[in-house]
Amino acid sequence: ITSLNQHTTMGKYQQQKNIISQQNIQLIEQIGEGEFGTVYKAFWKTKQNELLTVAVKRLNKLEQNFGLDDILKEICVLQDTEHPHIVQFFGIVIQTDGLFMLVTEYAHFRSLYECLLSENAKYEYTIEILLEFLRQITLAMSYLEKKFLIHRDLASRNILVFNKSLVKLSDFGLSRLCCSETNYYKTSWKDTLRLPIAWMSPEAINFLRFTTASDMFSFGVCMWECFTYGQMPWQGMTSAEIVNAIDAPNYQRLPRPPYATTELYQIMLHCWKHEPTDRPTFTQLEKTLREIEIKKV
Ligand code: ACK
């Protein structure tokens, strides 16, 4: 029965249009360790014989309770996600050892987090540029919002910079594939700092209630990262201390970043409302950020 199942699943794979042969991928250099595996810069020889620079994410061992079918479903979601501000997914490589590599477009400037920490960040990435970056992410998120898709790990490390006027959202879909909800819960914030607690809303931490509104909470933390130029939210605090601070009855929030105006800080506080329904939607926020820009002109 197992081999029959495997056979049918593999059959489905072959029907997928986005399978890339390992032979057509040449890894150039390792560019980082992501949460889900190792990331490489690579060349991909396409069917048209073009040589494209791509990012290849070699996934670690997947969650045990995820079968091939689950992976397939997630890959289908990635395939169907097309937006100017979401990193383009080209396909998957199924390695001979059964592990997967995800092939996506390559961002020359790497992650927004890295850019914010760079030596000349404050001159190169002005408030206006950062506002435009954030607005582009609200566009990507309202696209996901309309498709009822949740990101779950919105943070500056998952925003990629293509040039000074273009960012794209990355790693969407991976959190579901590699970190099942039960495991999120089991590993629990008491034991590990790998969980992005400092970006998570109270209801996501306490009840694993991941929604567009919990993505909005994380977006507020992304804004905070931008206007502090890459500071670590709740630096020096343990996960338990963070939860204690943000949850009832304390409702503490991150302080106003030095580079944020009161108006921008008000937006962050709106994203961090305790009640998920009190937070803005991404569509509303896109409009707000657009209007701030207009006022500056
Ligand atoms: O912050 P970074 O320089 O940008 O280091 C991380 C690392 O890989 C692990 O996630 C970088 N990275 C991830 N995806 C891409 C991509 N599509 N293009 C360029 N760099 C990427 C990320």
C-alpha cells in the first residue's frame, strides 16, 4: 500500500509544471541559514537555455506529520501566488535523497534586515524610502488577505530588497510547511528563542490564532524595525518576559523609535491593538501610508 501511495503521489509530482531538474541548477555560494534550511545563490539553466541567477532554499527535514501531499498542496499555493511584491517562485527540485529545494528569484540587496543594519543605512534608506518599502509590503499583504492566505512570519528578515525602490515579500507559505501548529505549541516559547515571539500577536502566542490580523501585528513590528534601523524588538528580554509585557493586564508596547514621527508611531500602535478586530486591514493601511507620502511631497 505504501509503495502504491508513493507511486500515485509521485505521479502527481510529474504532472506539476514547476519541477526543475537538479542537473539544471548550479549552486554558487551559500548565502545564509534560514529558518527552514540553507539558502544558496545559484544559476538555473531554463528550458529556453537562459542562465538565471536564482536563490535556492534547500529545505531541512520537514515536519514529520507533513506528507508529500501536504507539500504538494503548499507548492500549488506558491505556484498560484503572483504579485509584483511577492518573491517569484520558479519551482522545486526533488533531490535524490528525497529532500526539496525551492527555487525563487534572487534579490541582489538581500534582506531588508541586512540593509537596515548596513553602515550607511540611515543615508541610503531614508524615511521616505522605508515608507515606500512598507507600502509595497501592505500591497503584497492585501493581495494575500484577499486570497485568505496568512503569512505568519512577517519580519524585516523576510522582506527582500531588489533595489532602492523595490521590495518583495519572501518565505510566504514556508512556515506552514515547516512548522506545524502543534509543533509551534509543543516547542513553546518557554523552550526556544527560535520562535519569532517578538513579532507575534498575543492571540497567536497564546492560542495559535494566526490570522490576517496577527500578520498586521507583525507588520507593526516590521515598521518598528525600519524606524529603529534594525534594532531587535524587546532586546534582552526572554520570551516569557515579552509575553508578560504585551499581554493582559500589562498591554505594554514597543517604544516610539527615534526615526518615527508621532503619526507613524500611532500607526504602529494601531497595528498592535490587543483586540485583533481593532487593528487596520492591509488595504486600509496601504491607503494611510500612501497619504503620508503625499503629504510629504
Ligand atoms: O539577510 P540575508 O542577507 O538575506 O540572509 C538571509 C539568508 O538568505 C537566509 O534567509 C538571504 N536570502 C533569502 N532568500 C533570498 C533571495 N531570494 N535572494 C537573496 N537573498 C536571499 C537572506
